[in-house]
Amino acid sequence: MEHPLRTATVLTLILFVAPPLSAQAKKTAREIGVIVGILPPGPLNAITDVKGVRVGQVTLARGDSINTGITAILPHDGNIFREKVPAAIVIGNAFGKLTGSTQVQELGELESPIVLTCTLCVPRAADAVLTYLLGLPGNENVGSANPVVGETNDGGLNNIRRRPITEADVLRAIKLAKEGPVEQGSVGAGRGTQAFGWKGGIGTSSRKLPDALGGWTVGALVQSNFGGVLQIAGAPVGVELGKYYLRNILNPADSAGARVGAATVDPSPDGSCMIVIATDAPLDHLALERLGRRALAGLARTGSSMSHGSGDFVIAFSTVTGARRVTQPQIPGDALSPLFEAAIEATEEAIYNSLFMATTVRGYRGTAQELPVDSTVVILKRHGVIRP
């Protein structure tokens, strides 16, 4: 039987819309001069700096009503059901849908691609992942598989009730998954998302430990769609731009409404943030759970309070498979702290990248403006984040 990925390609070419050309001129936080933390990034500053990790994305942008997509993360290029990887899931705030989380937590393993999409698209995406897994050579007699699909609600820019993704879209995202640079901003599952009242999206970053600390790599990928009070490397960007949660209540007579991009109403703190952490360090389920909790510290550094209406989840996995899981010694607990630092820094920078790389999107219930980079850079220079 022909694998479903091969039959999906032609169907999806009609639906995929490349990001705007203006996205090509965008710069990441690091390229602008924002250096997060103390550890160096990997060569790509992306989750794909972890050897074997692949990312594929399909973006759906049709008129003003459909702005959504799929982002797929694969730990390796083999049969993930047969070559499971150690994994853990951490919940910051559980107002969200993360299919497959309970089995990952019970068994400590990941046996499917990780797929991110929109809230009401989760069931369709999960069914498509099952189609992929059941169609893999060697899985002909599989009677149970655990797809892992997460989401954020992009209903402001996307007519989410139409549940516009198809099986073909998901299968194409998985097929497109590759090593190398990862497209960021208003793409894939980040096409219709918003963060801190600005356009959010997909962001990624990585950290490489020095050889003296094991030489391991930690990579992060985020789907940012949440609110709060934006801080960039400690600088109060949201406050100085006049767009932050509770502003109108705390400062009703504030003249900040005249500032660049200021909102007439407070941006909501609600939404969600999906965070995927990958590492080549030999970590078991418990260590990965501890690593995932540190990603939430990176989220907090950006100004999120993980509000009541926010679904904030971390999926953490190690790429160590097969015999290496048995023969490679586990990292002792007292040697994990450098990896914790790496997860915090990579997550924080990935969120900034999701903002800096995003482009303005006009959508179903209005327009989400991209972060005003020029004004932001002025603020960052004044606070010493960016040095002359």
C-alpha cells in the first residue's frame, strides 16, 4: 500500500500559501542585537540544531477568514512508533487541548510526530497523525498508537469554526519536515496567533553547552499566542509602547494611547503557548520533566503570567533512541543545572523571535499588527539591552 504522505502532495499545493515577501526582510532578536542569557546558540539557533530533529510547516492563508496552519516536529527520520524517544509533558496552565499527553506521562515515551495547529483542528490533526503512523512500513499490525497534537486558539484571525485543515495538510507538513533552518513568524501553526497584543507566531532558538559541561544541545520551538506585559531581556517594552495587560485599569488617564501601536483596550492575557524542547542529552522521563519546567521560567521572563484562560504546555524529548538509551549513562541530577539554564534561555529567545519575525496579518475579526521593531529597538537601546 502506498504511504499516505505520497498521495497528499498534490491535494495540498493548492492550499499552501507562502508567507508575505516582507517576511524575508525580518531579523531575529539576536540579529537585531538582543543577546539572551550567557550560553551560545547552536549554528542555526533553532531546534534543528539538535541532531536528527526535523520541522515541517504548512501555512493556510485564504482571504481574510482563514489564517492557520500546521507545524510538525519529528525527533528523527525513522519510524517513530518503532523507535520511540524518551519524553515528558509539563503543564503550566491547562486551559488547552494536548492530545496524547496522558500516555506520554504514563510511559515516558513519544511515539508520534508532535503536531501543532489551531484549537478546533486538533481532532482532525490527530486522526491524520494516526493515518501517518498506521501507514508506516512495519506498522501493518499496529492496533494502538498515541498521536501528540497541541494547539493555540487563533480565532481572532482565523474562522476557527470552519476547522479548515485537512488530513492532506497534516501529512504534507510531516512530509516537509527537514533538518536545517526553521521558518519563523506568521507561518505554520503560528499564522493566526497573537502575543502581548501584537502578531505572534512560530519562534525557535537553541543553546550549545561547552564540552566541559557535556557538549549537549537544547533546542526550543514555540507557538506564541498569549498575553501579559511584554519584557525583552528585562526591558519594559510593553509598558513603554503603551500596550500591556491591565493598563487601562491601572492608568486610566495615561496618555500612552498616543504612542506607537497603543491599544484602545487592554490586550487580553489569555491565549496559549505551546513549547517544544528537544535535546541530545541522555535524559529519562523524570529529567525531561524537570527540563520542561524550566522552559516555563523562560516563558515567564517574557512577561507572561500564564493567565486563567491560557493553555501553557511543554513537550520535552531526548533524541537518544534504541541501544543508546540502555548503554549511554544518564546524566546525574546534580549535573542537570546547565541544561536547565539552556532550556530557559532558548525558550525566552524563541518567544522573542516569534514576535520579531512575525508579519502583520489581516484576519477574520480584525488585524494583528507586527511588533513595531524600530520603536522597540529605541527602547532596548535606552535600557542597555542593545549596545551601540
